[in-house]
Amino acid sequence: FWNQNFEEMEFSMLYHLCTSMRVFHGLAMHKLAGWQMALRCYVDGSCRVQSRHCRLLISRLRLERISHTHTCIVPGLEGFPEAGVQADVILERLRLVIEVDGFHKMTIPLDKNVMEAPSIDLHSICGVAHEVVPDVSKVVECGMNGPAAFKRRLLQKAGWRVITLASGENEEYLTTAVSKTVQGMEDGNTISGDDVGQQQWQPQQQQQQEQEQAQE
């Protein structure tokens, strides 16, 4: 099987299949003959240029002197299977992964709620994701697309908490929440990575409400 002339993209797809079977079903896929080749192709294909949003988040974490790694394979946690996927920002102490996702990783929920949204003309929505989602997301909540949602489930199964920093969201709030959580751990308080998400969204929701009131 592995002697076939697979291209790099095909090896990367095989790696996604194998690592999901390893995480969700406990199969020893890493013992397969082509595992290392598939892993190398996945890593090479995942080394993308960081977005400006991601670079800003990393810079703020450095300024706050918060220990983290970025753009690398997520390490394994004791008692959990290894996720084997790359992540944008990893805070191992908090068991927290931050994914900085742009509009190209979001999808429009074409359900009854969207159909009934009076401010959306579905007939005028046409184009690729990063052109359409920014306008629609102002009215309805847009979820993650299939690959992004699958990656989140994979990381959660491997014991990681996952926070998504979407386009248009302020990385300063998230950095502040992480800093408070780390400080709480150092002070001996029982604070987990789950609290980071709660602290993150509260200021953003308040800011959004203030913007809406200003527009009215």
C-alpha cells in the first residue's frame, strides 16, 4: 500500500485519517510503515504564514511573559492520546490551545433562523467565504467549517481546552484573561483554562453592545 506514488497532499490526508483513528479509537496507527512519511508531509504542508491577528496575539503573550509555544505539534498530555496536530498557540500549563481562525474557516448556518433574519438578503449573498462571512457574521453567529470543527474535537479528545479567536475579535481581551488565569494559579486559586473563555467573551460582548447602542 505505502509503495504507491502518493503525492504530498495525499500523504497529508492519510495522516489525518490515521491520527483520528488513533485518537478516537485507540488504534496504534503510529506503528504503520508509512506513518513517519505521512507525518512529515502533514507538518510540511501545515507550515503556513502566520496571520497578522496571530502575530499580534503572540506578541501580546510575550509582553505579558506568558509561557507558550506556537505553530507546532500539540504535545501529548498524561492520560490522554496524542492529538498529533498543529495548533496556532499552545499554553501547556493551562492545557489550553488557541486557534486564530479567519473567515475562511467559518460557515454560514443556512437554517430557519437565518432565513427569517430580516436584515439578510440571501439572494444577494454570493462569493467565497472570506468575502461573504464578514457581512453575515454581523447579524448571525457563524460556526466553524468541517475541518476546523474536526480539529477542535480531536484536540478536546486529547485533553485540551480549545478557544477560537476569530477575525474581528480583540486579542488584548484574551491575553488579559490568560494573564489573570496564570496569576490565579500562581496565587493558589483553583482556576482552570475554562475560565479563560468566560473572561474573554464578557468584555467582547460588552463592547459589541456599546457599538450597537452607538449606531442606534
